[in-house]
Amino acid sequence: MDKKKHEQPAKLKIRKGDLVKVIAGDSKGTEGKIKEVILANGRAIVEGANLVSKHTKPNAANPNGGIVKQEAAIHISNLALVDPKTGKTTRVGRKRNDAGKLVRVSKKSGEEIK
């Protein structure tokens, strides 16, 4: 089923700059930082994961053209956040800190995710 035009995209628990691990797909086991989050279709681009070959025409930046490897978007359900304290994958919770601000916390260690 298609989403309605006025419907808001889902709130994601990961954001740009987070260290994540790929838990499913061809790049399973790869760790990397998130370069970009695409809210509209719930995908993210992760450094070094889900590499695809793109055929490019010669241009000013690449005078010879040819085949270039680049990262493609991967669905966020195939990503797990890496705990800053233990280095293992974890789920994300939310808590109010001392200043009364809502922050993301690791479910495994209770550590705040910055």
C-alpha cells in the first residue's frame, strides 16, 4: 500500500553521524558512520556499506569516466546502533537528563548517545 501524501515519515532512532552495524543483507557485519538519512523512504547511507558500481560518463571531475564504486541507501531496519560504551549493537531508548532535555540512551549500558 502506498503512503498518503500528507502522512509524516516515521521518527527514526538513528541520525547522521551515528556509528551503526549492518545486521542484514550483502553488507552484513559492516560497521560505519551514517553519512545521510533519507526520511521519506526510511533509508540511510552508511560509509563503506552497500557498495554499488556506477557507470559514469567522462566529465570535468573524472576525465576518463568509467566504473565508480559508491555507497547506496540501505533500509534502517537492517541497521543497529553500536553502543558507545561496550561496542556491541544495542536498541535505543529515550530519557530526560538532569537539564530536563530528552536524550537518546543505550538500552544495554544506559549510556547517553551523543
